[in-house]
Amino acid sequence: MQREGQAILIAVFILVFLCIMLIVLFIVFQKRKNTLILKQKDSEKRFGQEIAKTQIEIREETFRNISWELHDNIGQLLTLAKIQLQNSTNKEDILLTLDKGLKELRALSKSISPETLKNSSLVSAIIQETDRLNKLEYLKAKVNVIGNEVHLDNEVEIVFFRIIQEFLSNTIKHAKATTLEITIQYLNNTVQITAKDNGQGFNNSNNEQIPNGMGIKNIIKRAQLINAEATITSKINEGTQLQIFYKELLG
């Protein structure tokens, strides 16, 4: 009888111990789960902030380009029309000049829209940027597209577009390049973007030698934000090349 009582006590003790262990494990699991949820929310918040920052930068860069175009392109057309009027040249020539200026203004008004990437594809937006550079004769730029274009998430395309804008800006400000080539390749659920200029280049054998103000570290950081890989290679007097590799199940 005494043995039966001891056995019951042991069984009760084991049962209580197991219940306590289950409660402890449940509490630990809940804490870890809550920590992961908080981390995920924090990551989503930072991602949203970065996307918002990127959109603002795209807009600022677009306005900067527009100011250049107003000064260097449309300004020249209006000046020409003024000279033609002063010299009383052919009325048709004046009308043609003014008509060209109006067309340029309409094209600019479209690019001002904050919905640029929502209303057009990544490829179209990049082509529009390079067309502007060609028109202003800063350098000769061209875009190659390999494969069938696939529309990615809008936020991913925004980051890609800003990275390319950053590279274009660097090429104009620092590279002293005369040509720029961008290749966008769609293949087997991957997107690979390569941008290369023929500028003066720099020694990027270690990150400390990257020139200040070029935003290269920012480019790599932004690529990581959307789980893409970005690499930048450059040699003095041999130009600079940016490669972005992105893989995702595309719909």
C-alpha cells in the first residue's frame, strides 16, 4: 500500500514537472515568436522608409535633369526662335522651332509626374533617362534588352531605377565618360542589369579607395534591400561597370 502511494506521488510529481516544462517551453516559444514578429515589423518599417527615401531621391534627380534640359535644350530652342524673330526669317522656320519646343515641354511634363514608374515599365523609364542624356549631348548612351521584359514588384523596380539613376549621375559627375551602355537581361526567372561607361575609372581593389560622394556603397546597400546582388568593378582609364543580379519567382 505504501509502495502504491509512493508510486502515485512520483507519478504526480512527474506530471507536475512535465506541465511546468511545457509552460516554460511555451513561454520561451512565445517570446521568440514575439521577438521575430517585432524584427519582421522593424524590417518592414525600415524597408518602407528606404522605399520612400528612394522615391524622393528619384524625384529630386528627375527635377535636376529637367532643370538641365530646360536650360540646355528648350532654352536654346526659345533663344533660336527669338533670334529668328529679330532677324525676320521665314515664318515657317519660327513655327517649327516653337513647335519643337512645345513637344519638348510636353515630354518634360510627363517625366515630372511622381507616378513615372507606375505608369511605365523599368525598361521604359531607363530608356527615357538615357534619351535625355543623349539629347543634352553629355555622352552617347544606349540600352540593350535581352529576353522578354518581366514586370517586377513596383517597389523592386523603384530601387532598380534609383540605382541606375545613381550610376548615371556618377558617370556624368565623376567619370568624364563619352559612352555609356546599359544591358538588361531577362532569363530563367532572373534579371541581370549591367551598366558600363568608358570613363577615367578608379581603383576599387579595396572599398577605402572608392572616391567620396560617388554613392557606391549606397548602391550596394540598396541592392541588398531587395535581395539582389550588386558588384562594381573599375580600373583607372578603363571605365566603371555595375552589375546587378536579381532572382525571384516571377509572375
